[in-house]
Amino acid sequence: MSGQFLDLFIIFFATIFINNIVLTYFLGICPFVAVSREIPTALGMGMAVIFVMFMTMAINWPLNQLVLVPFGVEYLQFLVFIFVIATFVQIVEIFIDRFSPVLYVNLGVFLPLITVNCAILGVSLLFVLREYTYPQSLAFALGSGIGWALAITAMAGIRQKLRFSHVPKGLQGPGITMIIAGIMALAFMGFAGMVNLN
Amino acid sequence: MELRQTREWKIFYEGFWKNNAGFRMMLGLCSTLAVTNNLVNSFTMSLGVIFVTCSSSSMISILRPIIPPRVRMAVFMMVISTFTIVVDQVLKAFYPTVSAALGPYVGLIITNCIVMGRAEAFAISNPVFPSFLDAFGVSSGYAFSLLMIAAIRELLGFGTMFGMTVLGQWWTPWVIMILPPGAFFVLGMYIWLLRSISGEES
């Protein structure tokens, strides 16, 4: 039992730091560049991603194992997963609009963007390739979401400071963001020695 | 009339160069960075994206009179997913090694903002041929940016081009170029270069 728990913890930890979803797999780069100007918005987007990523994984795993695999229609995975994600995001939007207007104001603007955030679909495709069990998939989804939120918040923090420095003209905006992301990826590579994967 | 002045050329040129997806509009970056550590993968990915963008734009343009405006996003998703499945199945059947190397990124063509963006911005309100041309311009511009990045990364990281040795034994590979940080640096440098040449405001 404790061995299993340790296994889950390693997956969780590794997806946050060592195989960070943005900095190693390049998933969800578009919003990572576009919404990382201010810390509060970055954090809001991060929260929305954690929530949607975890919940869609909770739906997609059983759907894959109990419906797609037994009927031998795995090739429909893309279609089914993106449909679940789009529907789920839509339902959540309606739900929080009705029950928590405050949360809707803070989170609502990010929800429609999440459907086309490749990180969500990417996580759903990666669990199939890696043949994770249900608890492993959930740990993986949660870790990925937190890793994404961590990276975008850190990036927003750096970009806020950067406003006071002299960046060459052509490099301003997306250019410098890429360079910073590269340096962040280098820094995150330092975590690689901490846990022995596989 | 000269080729450069036709409407068709204009549509193509704007998509290919003026609004280049990878370097200028910063769209579809996931695969721009992820598959560009060698040219073979990038080339396959480029063909996949060109195929999916052109077919789904044409298809959506054909279907445009009967797509209900309220659910158009869902219809786009379905059309795009279908063509992506075609690409994935073809790769799995005929090029299993490339398919394995590309991993989840083939499926991620669905969430590539370029495909959806072309459907929403152009195909839904234009006839079939211009829609096809527009999709072709944008996606081949994207393919161009993919190959430009991959050429640098493969040359410096492995000393090869398309798997063939270009730089000899004396070359010490820059391992960083194959690793994720290299992708960010190369794209950052290209953006810098292009913006400096064209001298536009950010």
C-alpha cells in the first residue's frame, strides 16, 4: 500500500518539476505566452486549468477503458476526448455563472480559452500512451495542472519585473518571453536528478 | 494581370508571410517547439497540419449554409477531429516509427489554434476555393517556420540534416539544441530577427 502511494507521489512530483508540462512537453504554450502579463490573471488561468484538467481526466479515463477499448474503437479517442473537454467546459461555465458570480467574474473569461488549450487534450492523450492506471492518471493530471499553473505564475512574475529593464526593441513581447522560458526550462532541468524515474 | 496582383496571390501571401503563424502571430506553438528537434518529424508534422487545415477549411466552407451559427464551434471541432484521426491512422499504418516519435502531438493538431482560427476567421464566410487557398497559405507558412527551426536545431544538435551527416567528426553536437530549452531559444532568436528586419512595433 505504501509502495503504491509512493509511486503516485513520484508521478505527481515528477510531472510538476521534472517533466513540467510547459517547459518539457511544450503543452499549453499559446496561453502561456498570451496570458502571462500579470500575476493575478496568470493565477486565475492556472486555477481554471488545474480544475478542468483534473475533472476531464476523471471522466476520460473511465470512458476510454469502459467504452472505447471494449468496443475496439480506440481510433475515436481524439473525437471523444475533445468532445468531453468542450462539453465539460461549457457546463462548468453555466454552473459557476448560476451559483457563484464572484468566481465567474474571476474565472469565467478563461474558461472558453481552455477548450483550445492543448495541455488539457495533451494530458488526456499522454495517459493513453503511458498506460496509466486510474489513480496514476489522476495524480498525473493534478501534477500537470499544478505544474502548468506554477510555470505561468512564475513567468508572469518575471515579466512584471521585466517592465523596468531595457529589452532590445525587436525582442520585446513574445521574443523575450521565449528566451525566459528557455532559461526557466534550463533551471527546471536541475530537478532531474531528484527522483529516479522508471 | 500580373500574378502578384491577383486576389488569390494576396490571400496566399498574407497567410504565408505577412501573418506567419509561427513567427508573427505566435499560434500553434506547441508543435512548433515540440517536434522540431529533427527535420523528418517536422516535415511529417507539417504535411499533417497542411492536410488537416486545407481539408477542414474546405469542408467547413462547403457546409457553411447548413451549419447553425450557435453550435458552429462544436461542428468545427468535429470536422477537425475527423481529419486529424485520418492523419493519425495513416501515420500509424504506414510510418509507425514516425508516429511513435510524434506521440501525442499528432492528436494535438485538433487544438492547434491555426486550424480553428482559419475556420472561424475565413472559411465560415467564404466560398470553397478562396478558403482552401487561405488555409493552404497559412498552413504552409506554418510548415515553413517549423522547418526553419528544425533545420537549426538538427544541424547544431546532431550535425545532420534529414538524418544525413553534414558536419563531420570534428563537430561537437550542441546537446542543448535537442533539449527543450534549445527550442525556446531558437524560436526567440527567429522572432527577434524577423521583427528587427521588418522593424515593426511589438
